Amino acid sequence: MKKTSATPQQAVLTPGQRKQIAAAAQILCSGGTVAFPTETVYGLGADVSNPSAIHKIYRIKHRPADHPLIVHIGAISDLHHWAQAIPESAWKLARHFWPGPLTLILPRSPRIPDCVTGGQDTVGLRMPAHPVALALLQALGPEKALAAPSANRFGRISPTAAAHVQQELGAEVDMILDGGACQVGLESTILSFHDEIPQILRPGGITSAAIEAVLQSPVLLPHHRPQMIRVSGSLPAHYAPVTPLRIYPAAELWRHASILAEQGLRILVITWSDSNCSRSALSESIEQFIMPADPVAYGQQLYARLRQFDQVALDYLLVEAPPDHPDWLAITDRLQRASYH
């Protein structure tokens, strides 16, 4: 995944949008919750300094209380308000990638309540690259921030459109800001500075190669060392559709589809390349959907497509395994967690 070249701070918001954002800021300052767009997915936000508002997020999402939230800030300079002992390498990455889909795990400031971090001494911070999100953070006022996980039920598919939030959470959220479809479509990369060598705890919109190019030094991947810090999206089962999902290599995909179809089950085979399809295997019980062969485009569509497929009467989603390439790491991670059983 590459950093987009968009400059969200310069985007022009309509008077109607600004009015909605002002109303949303008022709700947040009064202890309410607001769903808002980011470049990754829609977030469910609350004032980071208001524990009672934070507890609403956990209740709405049915989220475990020890599963920490990511804190969204409106300016790079705000980093020192919410973290301490910040290494120069973290500042360097923030200046290069923010606003953008990179979350930095740093020692938390005493200002952050335990309920935000799940009782840990670290906090995840990022600056979102979406004009509505940035305008909302600006409207909150100086030294304000939003704790915001994805705006969906815990463990389910993250929302990439306002309609997804409405369908899943509806009136439980005080307000939903519509900022269109999310450009990246997958959650941010989470990078921890807990040890001497930074480690990616969750792959996302920024690749390890892009981070290493800025730091001029290596970073560890999730499997290189056991994760000692709890972060969003790190549980084995996550991002899951209601329809059972299974992943198979291209060579095994259609055989498994045929076996299930013979049992009278309706199957959707999801591939990323038309060259691997076996159209002779298609039948009334087996359908095919071809995703983009480009990881950026695949990531943009993944969650919306999974939600779409959940609306169809299917028994299984069989997904062609993504290429074994660093650029596909975030997609592979999401599919593996979605298929966990």
C-alpha cells in the first residue's frame, strides 16, 4: 500500500458540511459519540479525555474493555500532548506519513485515561488523512483528540461508507458524518516503538518497505517477535463477514468449491486473477467474483464487497489466497482473521 498524494487539509468543505461538523463537535464535547470518515475506515469517535464517553464506544461496539482504542489527532505538533519520551524516529515518520494511515505506539501521556489504552502504558496515535476528520478535530478546539475504533460491531467487517455504519449501529450513535467512500479501505498500519527496533503489530495502509525507506533501518514484522502490546485488530478472529469464509491456493480453490457444491451448498469463489479461473466449474451452485489484481484497488474494495456478499444467500465464500508479496500483507492479514474458526 502506498501513501496517497492527496492533501486533505486543502480540501474545500461545503457550508452544509461545516455546519454538520460544528454540530458533531458539540455532541462530542457534550460526551456523545460521532461516527466519522477517515481515509481508512469509518471511526466511532468520543472525546479522549471523557471516560464516560469512551465507555459508550465499548458498549455500542460490544468491545472488550481491555482492547485499546486508537487516538486521532489533528496536527503533528499535538503528538507531545498525548505521548511522552517520543523517539526522533517516530517524529520522522509522523512528518513523512501524516496525515495518513500510520498509527504509532508510544508511551502514553498521564492525560490519557486507562479506558482508552486498556490499562497499558502505551497509546496508539495517528493523524487521519480525510478533510472531514481533520475539520472535526479542528472544531473540537486546541489540545483535543478523539478515541476512535472502527464504527461497527466488534469483530465484524469494518465500514467504508456511512451507509454501513447506519445499517450496523443506526440510532445507537448520536451522529454519523458522511464523507463518502474511504480511499484506502483497510485500517492503518500499527507500528510500535516499545523496543529498540520498531515492530509492525498490524499491517495496513503503509508498507514495511515504505517505513524502512524513511527510517533507513529495518523494522520487524508481526511474526518476527511475540506481541507484548495489545492493539486494535490483533485478535485471531476479526473483520469477519456473517458468511463463513475460507482461503485456498488457486490450485485447490475450485476443487473445494465443487466438493461443497455437491453437498447442495451455494458457493461464491472470489479470485484476484481471471487467469486462474475454471469456468467449467461454474454452475447454479458456484459463482465467481473477480477482485482487482492490484493490492491497492483490492484493499479499497475488500470490506465493501464482503458486506455486499453477506446480503446474498450464500453458504460459503471461498477466497483465492493473495500473492505472497509484502504489498499484499495487509490484505492477507485481514482475510486470515476473517476466516478464523
